[in-house]
Amino acid sequence: MKILQLCNKPPFPAVDGGCIAMKNISLGLLQNKVKLKIISISTEKHPFEIDKIPKNFVKKTNIEGVFIDTRVNIIDAFSALVTSDSYNVSRFFSADFDRKLKETLLNNKYDFVHLESLFLTPYIGTISRYSKAKIVLRSHNLEHLIWERLANLEGNKAKRIYLKHLSKKLKNYEHKVLNDVHGIAAISFEDTKRYQSLNCEVPLITIPFGIDLENYVPQIKLPKEKLNLFHIGSMDWNPNIEAINWFLDDIFPELDSNKIELHLAGKNMPDYIKNVNHKNVKIHGVVSYALDFMSKYDVMIVPLLSGSGMRIKIIEGMALGKTIITTKIGLEGIDATHKKNVLIADTTEEFKSLINWLILNPNECLKIGENARKFIEAHHDNKVIMKSLMSFYNSIS
């Protein structure tokens, strides 16, 4: 089987959950003897750096990158207000990428073109013109839902109206384009149901995020003098900023700071967070290896109030045997159970109560962490998940 994988950002270096998800799909396809070719969008935020990609991976995939300036242009953004285009998506279309795609399709015959995210769908027309390959959309989340939730939480009226406008356009676009592909591989059962509600007529399957378990050595241990809380995530993603603002402003002040320590890591940390003046809040910024950082501490907090799709860092934290405290939104796509293999809190009081419960019952960190690892072994083993994806390809070939 020959597959062309189109990525909205390079899978290496794996600096965030989206990169990790794409990388694991790529590696899974290679492990299943697929002849794989990758073309990735390169942006200012996610540059294509060939020297940071394993040489063996480059050789096997002949990966190439094409730069697109996806930065928000105020003129284009406002002009999109009076057109039917979704500016969120149209920013990812470029003539250079389109030419590279056309050239690749003319010189090679593929069985499938695998689109990583909605942002590659503007190239469906080119794929259809120059190839007979089946097109599969790997949906990491429903993009319109992220903006819809952000709008609902926005206090500024003008900004709320604009965000709702973006959400509506994205929803219309997603509705329009979903039947232009030959199959959709959604990342969660919730998203699969949402696609069905949008009258999706093409084959649809749930392919959750999978990991290679041997890369995750559980670090399950009793908390010592203080309960070490941690968060890691890109701090240029609005839902993460919103989440940490909520935790720092409303939750952390309600806790006994003598019994906890908070560690925050992630790229593009805002200055006001870097400058938090509290002896028990440690700002790490960018860390060289996320799994090492995560392994050091006791409890991962993921206080998301918006967003969509599956939170990759939660899967990784559970694989490391960590206790996770998150919201129902943060846990979407992960069928874990409260107080068995994860902890769920949707309010300030619930977060405070669960953290205090862990302080008083440190053995619960061991129990929940052990159960979390077992859950990942049962539901997110990449070898098992990739078999389902390969079967899906074969079913629509």
C-alpha cells in the first residue's frame, strides 16, 4: 500500500500533542509495511527543520516541507467577515504547497492521501484532479467546537460576537467538506457522534490516539513532603492559556501553599505567568524532554474549559502512571472513570476538594496512577489502533 500523508505541521520535533499524534500515525504506517511519503506545511510557529528529524525517518518517508505564512493578517481576517470563506482554514492554502502536491501526485501513484486535520482539506480539489487515490481525513478535533466554546466563555461582547462568527463559518465549512473525502478517522467517539450529527455520508471510524507503550516507563510513587502538581502544554493555544489563568486566579489561592508545589512548562509562556511571584509556583518554560519533566512530579492538572478532540498529554501522563485531574472537556475522547483511573473536576470547589483529598490520601496517587497505566495499555496501544486504521483503509479501497 502506498500512502501520501499531508501534515499541517512537521511531525518532528514532537513539540506538542498534534505533532506527537501525526508522528505516531507515521511510525504506525511504516510498521505496517506502508510505502509512505510525507509533505508537511512549515510555518513560523512550526518550522520544518530536517536536522531535527531522525535520519532513518527521513530516508523511509522522503519527508519534505513547504513554508506557508499562516500568521493572522488583519486585512484578510476582516475581509473574511463579508465572504463565505473560513479564514481559519484558508490561511493554510498556498500556491507553493499546491505545486509541490501536484508535482508529487503526477510523479507517483498512491492508494491513499491521508490528510492530517481539517487544514489540509483546501487541497482536496488538487488531489482529485491529479490522482485516483482515496482521500482519508484524520480529524484531530472539530475545529468549530473550539471557537464555539471560546466564544461562550468570552466576556468581551465584541470579541464574543467575532468568535461566534468564526465558529459558524468553521461549522459550515466542516459540514460542506466532510463528504468530499472518502473516509474520516475521528480521534474520539464524541467527535464521531458529532460528525454523524452533521449528516456525514462517508465511512467513519474512531481511531483514538495511540502510543508505543515501551516508550513510557511508569513513574508511580508516593508524594513526599509536598504534593507536586504540574501542567505542560503550548501556551500559545487559547484553551491552555484560559485553563492556567483559571487555575492561578481562582483555584491555587484557595489551596494550602505549604502543602503543594505547582510546576508549569510549555513553550511561549506569557510574561505575566513567567513573572508570577510565589515561592511554590515554579515556571519551567520550554523543557528539553517532556516525558522527563512529567515523570518528576505527582499530579497532572488539565483544567480545560474549552477545546475539542483528545488531549494527548493526558494519555501520556496516564501511560506514565500519573494521577490526572481534569475537566469533562479535558477528558473528552478518553473513556476513563472518575476516582478509578482519573479525577474529574469542573469547578473551583471540585478542584480544591480533590487536591486536598490527595494531600490527605497520598496512597490514592499510587492506586489511580496504576489504574491509569492499565487503562492506557487496554485502550491506547498504537499497535492495536493501527490495525484498525489499516482495516479501515482496506474497507474503502
